[in-house]
Amino acid sequence: MLFTERTAAEKRADLRKALASGRLLRFPGAHAPLVALEVERHGFDGVYISGAALSADLGLPDIGLTTLQEVAQRGRQIARVTRLPSIIDVDTGFGEAMNAARTIQELEELGLAGCHLEDQVNPKRCGHLDNKMLLGRDEMARKVRAAAGARRDGNFLLMARTDARASEGMAAAIDRARAYVDSGADAIFPEAMQDAKEFEQFRKAIKVPLLANITEFGKTPLLTAQQLADIGYNIMIFPVTSLRLAMGAVRAGLGEIAATGTQAGVLDRMLTRKELYELIRYEDYNRFDQSVFNFRI
């Protein structure tokens, strides 16, 4: 009961089956296990674990400062509470090809269903900022090949992200994507597309599943799930949405308390004690405890 009823292997198989269906899968971001529970409660297809959100949650910019241990362990904490498959952002793989291979094996052991690996160099930058620097295409292809070869569960989904659109153009981004697929990537994440036509261009050129990053305040318009489904995309992520919503509410609530000296004016914006206990299955834990300690002295 303390872990989800579905094993990591079952969740990976679920993800592969869902991808094979051809429908668009929606993966909201969850920077904490509690958020993953809410994602599941709303009937989404999976949980996305954003490197940018994890960095921000630690009070750090998204420039590759987090470590494999920090990211993998937070991924485990999030993935274990939900029946849904969880995919995680591992930035540049925490090093060179051998480091990327180790990263994959750590993620498999910790219960993640998949990840994406990007072709920036460290120190990396948020994918929607300018002046990103990239690894050479062939060097990134070697890293993808090492990561793909490190898998022990064939259902673990390895995605390759290319940031080439901004610095090298669409033709180079598509060329890189093809090289990464040839090296073993199961899916491609083309970062920072600037309009629906660019999403369409990528879809026509690449035959494996594609992931669309629909993040706020970036270079990509906020296309709807229906628009992306019509284009033929397979996964849609909302990477930092829940964190931004939460922090907007925290800022407003603390402002109210600072101004008035009480939280009474913001109670209607809060999750109630009852709602929180329902989300974390408080009564299930009580019943489990009582079923074990069911004797009298």
C-alpha cells in the first residue's frame, strides 16, 4: 500500500502500449509526489518530471547544477506514488557517454518509465533561451547509443531532445533527430518550435514518436491537445505549469498574510484538510495500521 500497486515494469509496458495506440498522451509536470497524485486524480496519461522545475524547487537556475543523485532520487519519490508512468528530464545525462549510460540504469532501478537526453553542452541553458551551445551531432549520437545500450528493460523509453532549431535551424534539427533515431532513440523531443507549421515539418520528417513541449512564457505558442493530435504528435508535456500555479498562489497568499496579519482571507483558495487527506489516502494508512495492530494486551 505504501507504494503504487503497479510495478515499474508494468508502468513501462503501459506507456509503450499507450504510445502504440497513436493517440496523444498528456503528461503534466510534477515537481513533487503530491502533485503527481493530483495529476493521476485528473485522469492524465502520465507524469512529467522537469529538470527546470526541480532546479527551481531547489532555488537554482536551470543551468545543469543539479546532480544525478538529486534528480534520480526525486524522480523515484514522484514515480513511486502513482500508477501512471513517469518520464524525467535528465538534461545532458550528467556527463559524457559513460555517464549517460549509468544514468539510464539508475533511472530503471528507481522506477522511472523513460527519460529524455539533450544535445546541449554544459553549462546548459533553458531550452527557450537564446545562445545555447550544442554538442556535435556525432558526439551526441554516441551518447544516445551508449544510453540505449545501457537499458535492461526494453520498454524503458529513451527520448533524444534536440535544441538545434534555435542555433542551427530546422534542417539541422531534423538531421540531428534522424541521427539520434539511428543511434537508438525511441522518440524525439524537438525543443522550442515556434509555430504549428514547425511542429508539422518535424512530424513529416521523423517517423518515430514525437514529444511537444508546451511551456508558458517561451518561444512555443500554447497549442491545444487537439491541435497537436491533429498534427500527429504522441506526447504533450506541461513541464512547469503546476509549479508556476503553486508559486503564484503562494506569493498571493503570503502577500495577504503580510498585509493583514491573518490567513483568514485566503482560506477559499486552499486545499482543505479533508481534501488533502483524501489525496494522500490518510484513511487507507489508518486501516492498514489497524489491520496489523489488531490485538489487545
